[in-house]
Amino acid sequence: MAQSSARREGARPRVPDTVRPGGLPGQRGADRPGSRTGGGGGRRHGGGRRRGKRGKRRILRWVAAVVSLVIIGTAGAGYLYYRHLNGNLQKDALNLGDHRAPQAKANAAGQTPLNILLIGSDARDSKENQELGGAKNTFGAAPLADVQMLLHVSADRSNMSVVSLPRDTVLKIPKCTDPQGRKYPATGWTLANESLGRGGPGCTVATWEQLTDIHIDHFMKIDFSGVVSMADAIGGVPVCVDANVYSHTHDGHGSGLKLPEGTTSVKGQQALQWLRTRYGFWPDTDVVRTRAQHQYMNSMVRQLRKGTKLTDPGKLMDLAEAATKALTVDTGIGSVKKLYDLAGELQKVPTSRITMTTMPNVNSTRPGFGQKVDPKAGDADKLFAMVRDDTPLDGKASKKKTPKLSDDPAAAKDRIGITVWNGTGGDGATPTSHRATDVATLLRGQGFTRAASHTRQDPQKTTSVLFPSAGLEGDAQSVAQAIGVPLSSVKKSTDVSGVTVVVGSDWRTGTIYTSAAADDGNTPGTADVIHGDDKTACMHVDPAYTW
């Protein structure tokens, strides 16, 4: 995309004289009161300490003015540059599927969590991406979502959890319809990274919601060249290896990453190589690659929070330019102002409360998917449930209050009308036949004589009891207690007209519900946790790839 005249040949956009940083409206820099070049001797009064304080205030005013021009956009060149940055952004639809996971409830203060899906594309759709990604035979082919990370920001903004989905995860992709009306039918068992090529990032979002039952609020997608430009603009990210590493095989595979033992600041193409390295970090799997990506992200956050980029207006503009050119986002955050506001929410989370995890997984048992992975039953469900329930993954959750019984007393069992839906396909597998009928029969045997099954299929990961209005909450809780469903899974919903039991994929068999995702506040040990303030993280190098 052509840049505005303010950026031709690398020039900085000229700040109008009427908005000179550090000065008053209408004053040129040399004529400001107290300017060294304007003769203002007043700046010399009061001693070094006063000069130091004034100097700091001047710098802060200067930075604030630049930020307001570059990020918010005011007048003159600043507004033109703001429009230019907006023009850099590419936008796409948020969700291309038919099913949406329910939105999280607000907390007592009216705050809701934020769920943002980060997608790294391996598209070879440009000469630059082809050169960076290699594999010339795939030029122009459907892109793959080789990096998928869910950023969950807690409702109170006190903590952030990141869950990576290995690209080799075997799952089913739902039916997707792109913004032009092209339809992509649901798949059988396939790899998670294929979702991006089925209409765009909105299909990756739909796949995540089907797998996890977590409501996704936004997405951000970046490609090879975007990673390089962002890494250059940041100025380098420190990463660590415990031995000399060279990611290169005899038959030409490998990212090409070559680093000495210890900590190295990587940027540009070397940063991309780090994020893509599979052959070199023990045990040379896609899963261990996500750990390297987590180390990089944690280190990048620490670098940015040092503030070095935000005190240099030139570097700040370089970062803004690189970020807006690199990203494709959903329409809900499709402007620089909205991205700036979103960044403000992320900034509230202390580095020490950022927790990186990988979806617990096991070797796939699906025919034809050797050396790929399946979600680990129980552990993956628990991790997803903790995110849905806004439970911190760093183990610092405040003690949860047990949901109290409704003040509205339940009616007699034989007076409560109950509809049962089969949602056992929520894990992507084939729904259990007659499950709604079985649970309705179970309820009638316990005295709920008006319980009846319905043919509606509503795939969900976890079983829930829904009610439409406060007057039926007591009835819904009575039903939940009878079948062992926790009160936290009793929810008000406008999608139902009476008490409704949705049997999730976590209750395919049996007469008493026992969730595999027990809510004890502890992150599964198989989630490979890395904390944001851990500066000791270092990748273990495969001895076969040392030099």
C-alpha cells in the first residue's frame, strides 16, 4: 500500500507548528519560553534538581504529544498519519461458523473477560513471504494457521492466561461460510492448522469455539513478513538456548536458526527462525516449538515494558507502522484507536501474572495421524474450563464462593417442565446416540415426570442446565442437584423457554454427572506452564543439532 507523503523516502511526518511537542499552541520550538535556543534564561534558575524535574516533565509532554499525534490522530500531519495507519490494517470477519460459544458472565463490578485469538499464518502469498518461508512449491496455496494462541485477559484485568494449540492437533473443523458466501463443509478428522484456509481467520475462530466452548472476542493474524518487521521495530528480543544450536538437517529441513549457547537478542529473520524452529529443540516436535514461542512472547513483553520504545518517538512510529502493516484483525478492532484501547487493557496486567500454557495432549489414536496429537482427555477439558470460568492459571485465584441456592423455592418435581438436548458432539466427535432420551428417562425416574427429550443437537463441551427467567432458577437448581451438575453450570439463557438440560460431551455415559474438569484451581501439570516474569527460561537443544 502506498504511504502518505508524510512518510515518503523514510521521512517523519512533520508535526504542525501549532502542536509542537513541549510548547504552547502557535509557538515554534525555538521561541518557547525557557528554550535553550530561544535565550530563555528562566530555565537556568532554581538549580540542577529543578532543571532535572522540568526536563523530565518536558520529555513526558513531548512523548505524550507524539503519542497523541501518531496513535490518536489530532490535526494536520498527525491526522493524515492516523488515517495512513488505519489504511495499513487489514480486516476480516470474526466468526465464519454457525455456532457461537456463550459469552462469559460479567463479574460483580460489571467487568467481562477478553479472549483474543492470535494466529500466525504460513502463507506464501507474496515474494517476501515465499523467500522467508521457503517451500516454493506451496506459493499461492491455502495458508495454514501454524501458530494459534488464545490470550485470555481476566475480567478484573489482574491476570492473563495464554493457551497454545499445537498445529498438529487432530480435530474436526466446523462448516464455515466466508464473507463472499463461499461455503466450506465441516470436515472429518484433520489437522488444526487447516482451518485458516477454509475462508480465513474467522474459520479458525469457529474451530476454537467448537473445540473449547470459549467465546472468542477478537482475533489478530500475522504472517512471516509481519513477524520480521515487528521484530525489527522492537529492536531485538532476548532468547536462550542451553547449547550451540543449528536448525538444519541433511535433507534441507529446519528453520536455519543458528545461535551460540546462552542468551542472544534476536530480531528480523532470526526471530522468525526462532518461532518456527522444530528441528533443534529437544525433542524436535511441534509441541516443544510452542514452548519456544512462549519464551519469545514473555521476553518481548518484558522488553516493551522497559519503556525504551515509548520514549523514542521515531521508534514508536516505526513500531506503529510495522504493527499496522503486519496485522489482519476482526472488524471489532479494525482501527488504530480500537487497537490502542485494547492495548491499554492488556497493559493493566502485571508481567508476573502472565501465564503461558500449551493444551495438554497425547499421541493421536486417530487412524492415519501418526506422530500427531489429540487433546488429553480430562486435562485439556480442565484447562479450557478454567479459562471459561475466568480462573487464573498461575494458581493465584482468590477462593471461589460456592454459588448459593436461589431465593425462589423450587416447585415440586412433578410440576417442573424439563427439556433435554443432546450436546455430546461438543468435542468434535460423533454425538452419542439417544443421549437426550436416556437423560430424560433418568430424570423421570427421579420424579421429574414432565422431563422430555428433544431432537435438537446443541454441541457443548460441558453439561449445563439453562433457565430463561429468575422465576425458574430454583427449578433449574433442583434439576442440577438431582443429576450431579454443579450449581456453577446452572445459567440464565435467552435461548430457552423453560428449564433445559444440555448434555455435553463430558457426560456421554452413566447416570450421575461427574465432570472430568474438577474445579480445584490448579492448572494441569501437563499444560507446560511458563510464567511471564521467568527470566531463566532456556530451550534445551537436541545434541544432534549442535555446532
